[in-house]
Amino acid sequence: MIPIAEALLDWYACHGRHDLPWRQSRDPYHLWLAEIMLQQTQVESARPYYARFLQALPSWQALAAAAQDQVLALWSGLGYYARARNAQRAAQEVVTRFGGHFPNTLEAAVTLPGVGRSTAAAVLASAFGHRQAILDANARRVLIRSHAIDADPKAAATQQWLWTLASALTPEDAHGYNQAIQDLGAMICTPRQPRCVACPLVDRCLAHAQGRSHALPAIVNKAPKPQRCAFFLLVVDTEGQILLEKRPDSGIWGGLWCLPQAAPDGGAFPVLCSGTLHPLEDTPAVRQSLQAAWSRRLGLNLQLRALEEEQQHVFTHFQLRFRCVHARVWGSAVADSAATLRWHRPADALAQGLPTPIRRILRERSGGC
DNA sequence: TATTCGTGGGC
DNA sequence: TGCCCAAGAAT
């Protein structure tokens, strides 16, 4: 066996995180679900979602047949909601195209929505014992440091080299090795302040030999985050119900239920705001356009009331500044043939698949903790 | 090829 | 506090 693999497997046997829930199973459904949830997500964030999801939808068939709203409600708060929509589509394809069994080749597995090369390899190795290399953030960082790779980690040529390296280093026991290198990356070879004294690869690590462990991977220059501004409508009917709008599948918060949103100009999408402008200012003109836009889009006769203080929510690639607008409704009834508008009692609203800042708003209003 | 997709932890 | 980063994939 390659010395690196042997050292990693020995270390893993003693120090690995053997107690993770998805490591107690060899069921492809369990392992696949864990891999999807863990994409760009830390273990402790995904853990409670994994348990709840499996409890509610314990099989390919259950997930395939579920209502999308239920799937998104189970995912609500975990982020990257395309994963949830793709997961359901993948389950449907496993049932219809693969007879209820996860495909047992890399080529077939990556045809499933939301399953890329690394996710497919992880499932095949763990569920079927195949010798398949992964290349996630942990493995990538370990390889970059151990081989002192200076190139831009995101460049295509670097990715290709890393995949070649990962494949060459992965032993027959890929199941154990993949988990070992992930645990090393998460526990020892961390992004900042790696604990090289406790690393089983310290004697073979080029970065450590060169005294550059802390300097790798190379830093990629970051683009400044644009700011976007929007208003959210808080309208309650005579029975105390609140109006929610289902967002389209594409775009941010796709498929989730949200407070009706409008830009200061009345448009549907948040507008870019520079430092000098005050797009969230409470002016008669802004109120006018908001009232007109929402009344038309929602088919309601609205009377705007107070505007709440500005809040913000930071995404990976932009910052959303927003204010909540209280309103009264005259008459009733929302005409919505597409069923993208619904009145919910407060408790019902909180059971829906909501984006985190919207959940926070509704929770505070209903006096919850 | 470069963007677009969430959210919370940690320093 | 602000910023970086995470068990990546789709478009």
C-alpha cells in the first residue's frame, strides 16, 4: 500500500470520527443523502437535518413520492435549496430508471441530479466498496499541503492534477481512506492553524518541510460583495393569517415560501444599492410604488402601515438589505391561479419551508423563542 | 469558464 | 466585528 494511505488508515482507526450517524450504515440511500447534505456544509450543521429527514422520508420511494413542500420544509435552514429539489428528482430517477437501486457505476451515478463526481465516488466507495477517489474540500487541502501545490486551487489544470493525485493515492480500502482523509482535513489539517504536530503525514508533508503549511492553499482574491435592497410585505388578514408567496424554482431560495418581496421601484427583484443612495428610505414615492406593485401582483387592496428598521442578510455572493412593511388588507381573497400565494396561520407558516431570515421574522412576530 | 446557489461556525 | 470557509454541482 502507498505509505500515505497506510499512515492515514492507521490514524483513522485511532482518531477518526467513527460515531457519525451516516457511518453507522452501508445503505446507499443513507450514504447518498448524507453526501448531498454535507456538500459545502459542515458536519455539525447537517447532523440534525439528516436525522429528521430520514425519519420523515426513510427510502427512495418515500422521497420520490413526497410533496416538494415537505422536502423543502425538511431542508429549511440548511441552505443551497437546489440540493433538496435535485435530491427528490434523483430519488425519482433511482426508482424509475434504476429499479430502486443506486447505480453501481460512476458514469451512471453522475447522471443523477445533484450528484457530481466526488459525491458519486463517495457513495460508491462507502456503499459498494468500490475503489473510487473523492476530492472534496478536505481532501483537496490535504493534497495541496502534502504536495506543496502552489497553483490556484480553483484552476481547471490544478483540479485535474488533484484528481489524478487523489486517484493514485486511494487504496483498495477507499471507503476507509476517503473518510480518513476527510477527518484529517476537518480535525488536523484545518484551513487555519493546522495541528501539524498531531498529523500522521507530518514526515511526508512537503508544505511542512518547507515551513509553509499555513500559507497553503494559495489565497484566491475575493470580489467585493454587491449590496441589494428589497422590502418584505407583512400583511395579516382579519383572521390573523399571514400571506406567503412561493418562490420560483430557479434563483435564490428557489421553491421556498417567503414574504412577498418588492424592490423600492416596485420591481420583483432586489435592486443594487450603492453607498450614497438610500433605496430603503421611507418616502411617499417608495410607498406609492410598493403599494401599487403589491396590490397588482397579489390582487389585494392594501394599505401600507409602518416600516420596520432595516435588517440585513449576508449570502455567499451578495448582501441583502431589507425592511419589513406592515400593511392592512381591505376586503379579502387572493386571486392566484398558480397557487403560489397562501394565507397561513402563524404556526402553519413556521412549518413551511422558509428561508432563514423569513423564519426569524415570523418567529419573532409570533412571540416564539 | 465564471457565476450562482445559504447558512452557521470560528477566529 | 467582519471575514473566511465549509463532505460541490448546475448552468
